[in-house]
Amino acid sequence: MFNTPEGYRSGFVALVGRPNVGKSTLLNKLVGQKVAIMSDKPQTTRHKIHSVLSRNDAQIVFLDTPGIHKPRHKLGEYMVDVALGALKEVDVVLFLVEATGPPGAGDRYIAEQLKEIKTPVFLLINKVDLVKKEEVLERIVSYKDLLDFAEVVPVSALAGENVDRLVDTIVQYLPEGPQYYPADMVTDRPERFIMAEIIREKVLHLTSEEVPHSVAVVVEQIQARSNGVVAVHAVIYTERESQKAILIGKGGNMLKEVGRRARQEIENLLGSKVYLELWVKVKKDWRNKMADLRNFGFME
Ligand code: GDP
Ligand code: MG
Ligand code: K
């Protein structure tokens, strides 16, 4: 989609772990800054934002999961199911635990749940800055009894210790794939992503069940013109020709309406006049994963 180079790898990674083990700290360290993309706009917060790590050769999309904890009610059970369902769809699960103590009930429960999925699970022993080496080894031994881990990586999310190695290891587990997001998304162009979400929302709203959630939108270009108009070029990806046809509509009417509604909202967002150019393209299969993940909560 962004002229993905040969051999480029990309995929999805979920972070799990009981509260306070350092998930958010690690995520922020990984992507280099606090991901504060979401504005207070209700129409955008409904959609879940991933944080993204981009390199020349790979892109990792991280999810901060809503948490797997022992359900206390039906809704809790449902949430755990949803979380586990999503974990099946990602390429790597990072299971964060603390070096500072033995596995607790919360850690054991999560390990138990992770047995249900086939996704490779990395054990991350976090906060190694607080303990001696021997203690880290002790932790590794006790956790290894709980689950068959694909990798074990001691880290300090706070100090950034071993985080680069973690990234290298994750990349080894990713399939070849496209660059899902602009490489600069996390750093200076959050509005680009929000725009894409606005367009996607209009698509889903106007097409109801005819176009499944597998539709994805990428804003490829934003250009401020000298006359004060902001030109936005976006591509709507569908999985099938039939969906593309529905999206374009008779005489292009559907796409026009999507564009009209999205443009109004983007104008409100940017506070300037917008020229919105929309394209529809078919891209098979790889969207499945992403679409499923969208419906599920993460980040804070
Ligand atoms: P979360 O609930 O799993 O998202 O955990 P947080 O990221 O909010 O971290 C919980 C607390 O642990 C915070 O006070 C962090 O500063 C601290 N913390 C996280 N990672 C580390 C680490 O590697 N070393 C130390 N010493 N503290 C950490
Ligand atoms: Mg957190
Ligand atoms: K998108």
C-alpha cells in the first residue's frame, strides 16, 4: 500500500499481563512516545487505535489489551472471550510479568488462558532493574512451568533495557506483509489516522451489513494548498470486487455520499476547507485480521 519494499514484515502484537506489571510503560517505550492520538470525539474513541512501531524493514502494530482477568460476571466472561479471540488473531503475544516476585494468582490465571491459543507467547520478565540476576533466573524457571513460551526476554520497560532486542525478536516472528500505517503515524500525523477512521465510519454506517467490517481506510496523502484548502487522498480497501461495487454504488452515488459526510467531519476536525479524494481498491485476505482486532478494546 505504501510501496512496501521486498521482504518487508508486518503484524500484530498483543500485550497481556495483570495490572501494574508495566504494559503501558513498555508500550510507550516501544513506540517512543505517549500515544495520545484519540481526541475526545465520541465518534473516534469508539474505534480503537493501535500504536505502531515502524522500521525500514518492518512494522509492528501493538495492542494494549483490556486485560484477561478472572471474570466475575457474564460481561466479564464475554470480555475474556473477546480478548482471547483477538489473541488468536495476532502474530505474537507478549505476556508481561514482574521480576520482583513469584507468579501470583493473576499471572497464573493469564498463563492458564494462554494455553488455549496457538499464537507464540513471549514471556517478558519486566522490571529487571529492581532485582539481582539470580532472581531473574528464578522467575524464568517458575514461569516456564506454567506455559510453553516461544521466547523468554528479561526487560526493563522503564530503563529501556533489552527493548531493542525484544523488537528484533518480535520482527522475526512476523509474516511478510504490507505497511499498514504511515511510518510517521505515531510521531507527527495523528490526524491522518483520525481522518481514516472518520471515513471508515461513514462507510460502515452507509453500507450497513453489505460491506463487512473488513473494510479499511488509509489516508495516503494530506496536502495543504496555497488557497487554504487541505487536499486529502484516501484509499478504501475492500476484500472483494462485489464489496467494491457496493461501495462505489450506482453512478458512484454511494462513494459520493461517503465522501460528502466524511469531508464535513474532517473539515470540522481541521478547521479548514477540505478537498477529499476517495479511491476504492480490492486487497484480499490480509484485512481479516485487522478487522477482527478493531472490534476489540485496548490502549488507554
Ligand atoms: P500496567 O498497569 O501494566 O500498564 O503498568 P504501568 O505501565 O502503568 O506500570 C506500573 C508501574 O510500574 C509504574 O509505576 C511504572 O513506572 C512501573 N514500571 C513499569 N516498568 C518498570 C520497570 O521496568 N522498572 C521499574 N522499576 N518500574 C517499572
Ligand atoms: Mg496500563
Ligand atoms: K486505517
